[in-house]
Amino acid sequence: MLVRLSAAIAAICLLTGAAYAQGAAKPTDPQIAHIAYTAGQLDIEAAKQALKISKNKEVKAFASDMVRDHTAVNKQALALVKKLKVTPEDNDTSRSLTKQADAKRAELNKLKGRAFDKAYVDNEVAYHKTVDSALESTLIPSANNAELKSLLQTGLKIFQGHEQHAEHVASELK
């Protein structure tokens, strides 16, 4: 199930990116803002689940970092859209991410102990790879507003660090 979910999220981002590359309409700044905010919010929710379920010190520390960092970036994103008087626009990508994340949280909720920790961290690795790829290949290049583009670039650097951190924690759980 984990592999299928990760593949589904990756497929969504890849298909979205491929569609844009083939000349379909690029996502608009309001859509990009919503996708980026949604991705951060979903990771906050996953991390809060890990904080409730996990007993592993490293997993809990990682989850705490996810809550802290994604909350900070989302606050910056909300401040920026307010400043720019832009209303984030829900779209197929953000809805698909939410649907997949809800399914993953339900799946993880059935696990305990090491099985939960491993599934959570493995999903975090896959999720960050997918989001990082979408930021690099679609969202950042498609952003028109310089401040939005800059925030996305800053977020990318933070999220690449999260990917590395998740990979480290995953290696410790093997």
C-alpha cells in the first residue's frame, strides 16, 4: 500500500508536470500557493499523527521538526498571499494530495511501534522527494510573482533538508 500511495502521489505530480510541459495551461500563482500550502499542511498533520503514536525518540524529533518548519513556511505563505491580495485556488492537484494523505493517515493509524515508525518515515522520504520534484520541475518555474517564487525556492531548500533527515531516520530504523 505504501508503494502504491507513493507511486500515486508521484504520478499526480509527474502527470501534472508532463501536462504543463506539453503546453497545457501552467498552474496559476493562486493554484501554486494552494498546492504548496496544502503540501505543507498535510505534512504537519502526518507529523502530529507521528507525535501521538510513535514512541521512538528519533521519529518524534523528526516529526517535531516537520511541524515547526512546515508551520513556519505556511505562515510565510499566508502572509504573502494576504500582502499580494491573492486568494489561493483549490485545484485537482491539491485535492488529490489531500485525498492520498487522508488514506495514508488512515493506513498508518492501524500500525503500532516499529511498523508505524518505519511506514511513517518511509512515507516521509517518498513524500518529500515528490514535493521537492514538483517544486523544482513545475511550481517554481510556473510561478510568475517574484516573491512567491522566492518563497518556493526557500521552501525547496528546507524540504530537501527534510528529505535528507527522513532518509537518515529511515536508515536508523532498518
